[in-house]
Amino acid sequence: MSSVNSSRPPQAEVAAEVAAFIEHAQRLASQILGVPADTPLRPIHKVGVIGAGTMGSGITMNFLNVGVPVVLLEMKQDALDRGLATIRRNYENSMKKGKLTADEVEARMALIQPSLDHEPLRQVDLVIEAVFEDMSVKEKVFKALDEVVPPGAILASNTSYLDIDRIAGFTKRPQDVLGLHFFSPAHVMRLLEVVRGAKTAPDVLATSMALAKTIGKVAVVSGVCDGFIGNRMLARYGAAAQGLIHAGALPQQVDAALQAFGMAMGPFRMGDLAGLDIGWATRKRRAAEAGVPMRPIVADLLCEAGRFGQKTGAGWYRYEPGSREPLPDPVTEQLIADYRAAHGITPRAVSDEEVVQRCIYALVNEGARILEEGIAARASDIDLVYLYGYGFPKHRGGPMFYADTVGLAEVLRCLERFAAEPGADPSWQPAPLLRRLVSQGRGFHR
């Protein structure tokens, strides 16, 4: 036996270990803390989706694909028509690739009940809100749903950041409310963050996790905090990347180093794809809620110049008409130089190794805080979020698994070095859980 094992290439052994870990992590994720495995589930025969935009259309397709009828609600006919056209176009593209027949396309489309009023929602067992990411808009939606959706139906928000407990408070049935955070494109991405509110009933949580499996999602339970698991960590990853730009790196170097590490896309390419105005709005909201001035970063200069990414033809990179190819842009480099000059920063050489360490260890450190706060039940849940929602390289097993591979003592040493730099962001301070695990000679998973 030993001779066979010794002949296996090390990478094959690592690949097998990672594959076994991911399979085990998915089994663990389905075990909900505090909810018995035999909890009776609520029946879900018909679903309502509020909003026929990009997210609402994608969410709708998940249910059509498994034969569940959907009431698709919009406020205006043109928006509803666009949503229906998007769904049909996606299915017809699948038909052209031989994945669906024409009859199957029509059968799925026939499951949609388009509506401009709330009345059909009296027949649904679950409704998912996918409207604009603004609390005042959510308030109007959930107060309206509370009046028409039948007792016992589940009310879910697809919010990426906002407080599920506040949203639940807009209804008279907070026990029926939770977050179902789908990732874009929602009919393709496998991750689903199931956000458990303070008053979410156990059977609502169990039903949602079972339903996620039915529609082919990898579901992870998250507690309530700004950004939940994935986007809360992403904010620290993005801040680390911004810090590297301030220090002396350029977007193309940061992206290339992280893509060489195995990330599906670097943070600046990803920002341009998602739209830089989204992060800009989020930073403004957080600063306003905290009652403090917004800390200036280079991305603000891009947004102030109307450079929101691919949709405007320029962001961190520039884009030729009709092309998604990111091209380094002298305008961006000048804005970066202006920022450094205004803040008295003398740029320095930044190695690719430092890029990876800062960005990935920022993820790990925030993940440790999330674990300590109970936002995530286990480190492997965090790994699943990053593997299936954020393009983390599968062969590295997720950020927390990777940290164990590197050794938490090494991660701690790097974080302490970053935290000791003059003017360092306080978030570089190592998480107490990380220090404790190192002192005990343990890892996140063992």
C-alpha cells in the first residue's frame, strides 16, 4: 500500500484531499445548528418573484427548471416584458446549444404567471423580493407582501447587504422572513446564502435549505451582518487591493497576481464587471450610517469621473466598444498618481507575493472574525461561499482551508507585520480567534 501511495504525484494527493474536503463541507453545510434534521418542511408548490430585472429573471429560472410555477411581478409592463424576454432568450440560447428542446422551452415559459398587481401572490407559498438595494424600497415591498401573501408563506429578500432583521420588522410575521441571497447570474451561479434572522422560524430555515438543494444550489446559512459572509469578506479583500494601489501597485499587476494564484478574476476586473458605482454607493451608505466621513480611496476618483466599469466603457480599465477585454488605461494611472500625490504617498515596488498575501489573508482574517461572531457556523461554510460564489480556486479548497495549508502561524506573522506599518488600517489587527488557534497549535478545520 505504501509503495502505491509513494508513487502518486503530490498534486494528485492534494487534489484528492481537497475533493474529499469539499464533499464533506457540503454535507456539513446542510446540518443547521439548532434545527433538528427531522424538522417538518413547509410545502412549496408555487413561488412569487418581485422584480423582473437581471436578478429576478435569473431567480425565476431556477424554479421553472424544476417545474415550479412562478408569479413574476413587476410594476410596469415594459419592465415585465423585458424580464420575460430575458428568460426566453436564455432558454433559447440553451436550445441552440442542444441542452433544451423547443417544447421544453415553451413548457418552462408556460410556468410563468406574469403580473402587474399583487393579487396572484395570494396563492404562493414562497415569495422572493429582488428589487433595488435600498431599505426604503424594501420596506414598501414587504409591507405590501404582508397584506396579501397567505399565512404560513415564506417571505424572502435577495438583498446582498441589508439587515434582514429590519426587513422582517416591516411585517407582522418576522418568523416567516429570511434572506435568500442568490448570486449573479442567478440561474448559473451555484451559491445561495440563506440568511437566518433573529426571529426566523426553524421550519422556514429547514424548508429553504431543502429547496436550495432541489434547485441545484450549494446553500450556506449565514447570520445577519452587513454583507453576510461573502460580501463582508469581499469588502476587506477589496480594501486590501485598494491599499496595494495606494502603495505602488497598478490594477493590472494586482489582477494578474491573483489570477496566477488561481482566482477566476482579479478584484479590479471584477469591480469593472459588477459596476464600481455599487461599491461607491455602499461606502457612502456605511459612512452615513456610522456618522463619519467616507475615507477617500482611488475608486472614488474613478466614480466621480463617471468611470463605473464596463457599462460606461471605462473603470479601472478601458474597454473598446463591444469588447469586454480590459485594457490598461493611462487615465487611471494618472488618477492613481494624483491620489498618491494628494496624500503624500511615495510609491514603492510591490511584489506579486505581497499582493497575494495581503488580499488572501485579509479574507482569512475577516473569516476568522465571522466565525467568532457566529455569523458562519463553521470554517468549511466560509470555504463553500468562496468556492461557489466568488471564484476562489477550487484546488486550494477555499480561503480558510488554504490558510490551514500555509499554516496559521505564518498567516498571523504576515498580519502582524501589516498591522505594525505606520498608518495601517485597524482591520489588519489579527482576529482573536486566529491568535487563539495559533497558540493552541490548531487550524480552522482541525
